[in-house]
Amino acid sequence: MLHLQINGKPREIAAECTVEQLVATLQLEGKRFAIELNGDIVPKSRHAATRLKSGDRLEVVVAVGGG
Amino acid sequence: MNMQKKMAGPLVIAGKSYHSRLLVGTGKYRDFAETRAAIDASGAQIITVAIRRVNIGQHAGEPSLLDVLPPSQFTILPNTAGCYTAADAVRTLRLARELLDGHALVKLEVLADEATLFPNMPETLVAARELVADGFQVMVYCSDDPIQAKALEEIGCVAVMPLASLIGSGMGILNPWNLDIILDRARVPVLVDAGIGTASDAAIAMELGCDGVLMNTAIAKAGDPVMMASAMKKAVEAGREAYVAGRMPKKMYRGSPSSPTEGKIGP
């Protein structure tokens, strides 16, 4: 198991997971979102190649109403 | 005072033309249907959005804001609302750029104080420098201080957006004199951002010579947001036309009859 922190909350997922697989797990495919991994943005083009490891901190954001 | 930079024609920001000079936020509406209806009634082409953590486990089929207001129909202006440091603001807008496929036009705001939401100008200047260097086109919320506004322009911001009064306060334009000095010196578009309460406030901003007005709460929290959006559209257009037309000179303490003084009937 990988122990991640996603949007400030702990989450455990299966070992050997890429950002792309995490996106599928979170049911975000096809949506507009952006991901930061340990403070750095992971561009969409690198989702498939970026492997996660225990202790990784992720921020997953979307656009919401605001002024 | 104001150097009469009067020109008819569109609003131009970072080389792109917009026929609407009213920019609107997308927050505080009852639901997405009301958001969309109000924004359509406002005629706005540039709409602001906030960047927030996704609600994990949210129903997958639920529509998102950008499904209702797609970037193909509007210029999306991501903001840094809620950021109190330059670092957080820069980080937020880099995420926004990734989310919007490389989109460069952004609204920077770095707040100083939770009670007033007044801008933190030292942090705003730091963030503006970093964002401009990183290729962003920065529209920047700022205090109505002509020196700070000019400094932001010199950094390379594409528009400066001084407050009329506190964000969400609806108190209107409290210092038209400062806005006048900012307008007199600016070489980039000046938009009033924050504090507009009703249509006359927007008209006054435009009559002063502002290039545009950005508002959210004045529409979203009106009794009838869709009708207020329509009122704001007309107020911004009327104020702009009045500015371009050029108002009559003020005559203090002396009336001037509009009808002929000759040929009045006799006793």
C-alpha cells in the first residue's frame, strides 16, 4: 500500500500507482483539474509516466465560482 | 485633471479586444443555472473563477462550473482569492494555467486582512514580478494608491484594478479623486474591482474614465440577480458613453435656463 496525502487528507492506495491511475481512481477522467505533487505541478503530459511513492503529498484542484 | 484619453471602441487587454467592459465573478449564486443566466444577462465576456481543492468522492456525473461556463464561450480569468502570501498566489495561478491548458491571463489578488480583505501591496508586488517573469498576463487587484498602481504597471501587469471600496461591501466608490490620479497616469487599462453596490456605482466608475468594472456580489446578492446583471450592463455602457461624449462643464451656484429668455409673454 502507498500512504498518500491528497488535499490534506490521508489516503491509502494500491502500490505501483501512477498519477494517471490515481486520476482514474478519483473519477476525474475527462474533467478539468490540475495536480501538484509535493509542491510541483505534474503536467497532463506526464501523468502516465509519474509514479507515486509513500509519503507523497498531492493537491488536486478545479475551478469553482469566485469573484 | 484626467487627461481625456477618450476613445470610443473596445476594451483591449493584453492585445485582445472585448466589446463588453463589464467583467463578472461567478461566486455566491444559488446554483449554476442562476450563475449562467446572470452572466448571460450581464453580457460579460471575461469571467473570474476561483481555484479550490476538488471534493474527492463528489458524484462523478455532477456538472462542474466550467461545463456551465465553458472556456470556448468565455475568457476565464482565474483568481487568487483567499491567498495571503505571494507564494500561495503564484502557486495557485500555476495550477490554474495547467487546468486551463496554458491560459496566461489571470487575476492576481493577495489579501492582507480577513476582516477588510484589503490587498497586501508588498506581497502583491512580489507576486506580480514573479508571474510576469513566468509569462503570465497579470490583471491585478490593488489599493487605490496611484504610486502602487504605477509600480504594478511598470512591473508589466496588463491591467490595474484598484478597489472602489472593500470586497463584497457594496459601499460604492469612496475615493473618486484617487481613481482620477490613477487614471491620469496609467498607460494600461484601469478597472474598478470590488465595492460596487448598484448600477449608479458602475456608471460613476465608467464616467470617471475607467476602462471597465469587475463585480460579483453586487449581482449575485441582488434581490433579482439576473435583472441586476442586466442593469449593470446598461450602467457600464451608459457610463462609458457619457465619458466618451464628454460631460457639460459644472457651473457652481448659478442656474442657466434651458429655454429662451426672449419672447416671454407680457403682463
